[in-house]
Amino acid sequence: MIRVWAMAAALATVLASTTAFAAEPADTSKMDKVLQKLDEVLTKIAALDSRLGTMERGRTDTARELAELRLQVEGLQRDVLALRSPSASTSAKLGMPAGMGTLKIVNDYPSIMTVSINGFLHEVWPNQTREFTVTAKSFSYQVVGVHAFPLLRSVEEGKVHTTRIHPEGR
């Protein structure tokens, strides 16, 4: 009985393998197509991975450049603030010479204004305060575009004469 079962199992194995070999050519063409599609998908994935790596490197470079630009802008802002501060005036740094006074001009106007002081032109930026050393007793100034003629004013030695430039109605 064991022999019959062993022979049946051997016959089933042979038939199954014969069927598998007979069906193999048809399955191979399907398998080849599947493998070809898998190769195409892998090629596309590799290309996308390469593009993604390039984009990440570009983003890193852009972020670094942006950080450098931010540092430069912050430095420029500090420089502008230092130039706008009253402590930046030369008369404050060097002390007041004898026989001189100070003309302090405050620009409340929302644009750059040009001021002629004793015949010399100076720009005063919006919201900026500038100090100029002038001769004591008498000096002239004119806000270009506002005053038709220079205005004569006086200041005592070592004192400050303040003038504000502002829009009408303020």
C-alpha cells in the first residue's frame, strides 16, 4: 500500500512539474513584462531621487545665501541708525569751537529735504535730526522748496538753535 501511495505521489510530482514546464513559456512572457515594468519604475524612482537630491542641495544653497543677505541687511540697518543718531554729529565728537553755535534741524516731513546753511546744501532724511556747527550771532538757512529766500537767525555761542521741518498743519 505504501508503494502505491509513493508511486502516486511520484506520478503527481512528475505531472505537476510537466504542467509547470508546459505553462512556463506563457508565464515567462508575463513575468518578463512585469520585470520590464518594474525596471521602468525603478529607473523613474532613481531619476526622481536624483532630482530630489539636486533640489535639496539647491534649497540648502538658497537658505545659506538668504541667511548671508539677512546679516548684510542687519549690518546696513545698524549703520543707518548710527548715522542718524545725534551722537554721530562732528560737533558733539570734537566739542564746540570758540565763537560757534549749533543749528539743529529736525525733519518731520515724510521725504528727504534739502537745507542750505550759509550757502552750503545738506540733505536731511525723514525723521532725522541733524546738527550743524554755525557761527555764533548770525547765520542763514533755507529749506529748499519751502522758503523763497534764506532766513537770517542768530544763536549764542555754545548754544543750540532748533528748527523743525514739518508738513503744513502740524
